[in-house]
Amino acid sequence: MAPTEFLHLRTKLRLEEIYPLHDEQTAKRDPATFAPYDQALSIPALDAWLEGLQVSFVSAVDWFCTPKWQLGPRVIPDSMFFLFEEGHGYGAVDGERFEIQAGDLMLIPQGATHWVRQDPGTTMRLSSVHFHAHVFGGINILELLGFPVHIRPQLPRDLLLQTIPRQLDRDAERIPPGHRQYAAAALTQWLLHLIRHFGPHFKPPYTSERIHELRRLLPAFDYLERNIADGSVSISDLSKRVFVSEVQFRKLFRRVTGMSPVRYIQQRRVQRACRLLRESTASLEEIARDVGFNDAPFFCRVFKSWTKTTPAQYRIAKGE
């Protein structure tokens, strides 16, 4: 027996001496006595997608709004949600309009047009949390799974949906140790709670055929993420990873993502730049190079075309 096998066996035996798995006084709980997740989202390949989920925190702010406050219409380069602590009004995301009351959540995928209006003479208090949540390196999970844009939590079951944004607001101001790692883990839990308990409200846009095509593109997504700083990455480089011609690749890519490969590459570089602008003190020239732009003025033009603001303005903004 190899030394490592012997150590593993000795450790296993010692653990079973301390924590016996089975004896006359113990029995495994009947699985049927656990409450089922009747409202969980159920679609093909969901677990595989969630295993590749990457969540990063951008910002969190607790806002007090004047009676004249209103928001949008606007589009932002990251995903976000509002937790409405007080007030009453209306909101919309990509044309889906809904009433807002205290306790509600409004979830906005990156790139979605949205607005909020409060009732005349009233005031709102709300938490806003900005984040990125992607699978396969660059597919927004909110769009991939069709997350609901308006959520009315059922207390006490969904108390977590309200406590997490409040904790993120506090951490963003007090900056405790590991606050970004905590925020990413908390946001992951927040999203998974929705998947487990609000399944009937999801509207997945992908057919089984598009799911298959999405899997085909995985090597291209992975290659792009690993080489995002290389400004010379071409469509030819990406098409070779999935063993199709450039013409076929462009058609396949547009069917799956709804945009051209060039636009997608720009989007991913701008998203990476947003994170660096928030989390680092690097100069705009350094950030431009780090995301694959050799020319800083061109980087600024592309950034503004996606975010409607300049890199410098984005850096000083506090995420509204």
C-alpha cells in the first residue's frame, strides 16, 4: 500500500471511531420529511450553467429620495437591483411595467432599458446594488435564465432577499475585511434563492436548439476571457476554437447572443474596464491596455457608447 493510501485509510478509520456513521442508536432521516422545493426553476443544463457562474460585486448604496426624484429611462453596463424600503410608485424594465410598494425588488439585467417613478407627493427610500453575474465567461445569467424583473418577497421565507442588500449597503460604507468576497458570495446566494423559490416567474428565452449551440461556443468564450487584454484577438481566432468557418461562426454567434462577435468583444472589454475603474487606482491608459485597447481615446469612445458616460465619470460615480 502506498504511503498516501495508508494515511488516507488511517484518517478515515480514526474519523469513524470518533464519529460512528451507523449504530443501534442512529438512523438517517427519511428524505421524504424534508420540505420540497416546489417552486424551483427547472430547465435542461441548469446545474452545469450554475457551476460556471461567476458573480462580482460593483457597488451598494442606501438612498433617501426627495419627492421630485425619478430615474431614467436609462441603460447601464452592469446588472443591478433595487430594494424599495419605503414609498410607492411604478417601474418598468424593457417595457414590462409594474407597481412598486415597500418591500418590493426590481431586478435589471445589464443593457436593459428601465425607469422608476414615485407617486406625487411621496418619498422613497431604496437600496441599489450593482453587480456582474455571468456564465461561460460572458453570458449574463439574468438573460440566460430569464430572471423576473419585479419580485414581491413572501416573508419570512424570503427575508434573505431583503437582509442581503442591507448588509451590502453597510459593508460598502464600512469596508470590513473581505467585503468584496463576502458580497460576491452573498449575491450568489441571493440569485440562487430566486432560482429555488421563484421558478414560475422566470421566462427562459433559450430553446433546446439554442442551448446546444451555446455549448458549442464555450471554447470561444473561454478563449476570449483568457485573452481579453490581447487587442489582436480576431474572429478567426474564435472560430478556430469551435472548428467552423468565420462565416458560420458569425451566424452561430449572432443566433446565440443576439449580437455580432465584434460587439460582444467590445461589451466584455467595457465590462472588464468597469470593474477595474471601480476596484483599482490604475490610470485610464493602463486600464485601456489591460482590456485590449491600445489607443486610450478610442477606448473612451467605445466605453461611452456602451455606458453613456466617460470612464472618468464612471469611476467617481457611486452606483445609483
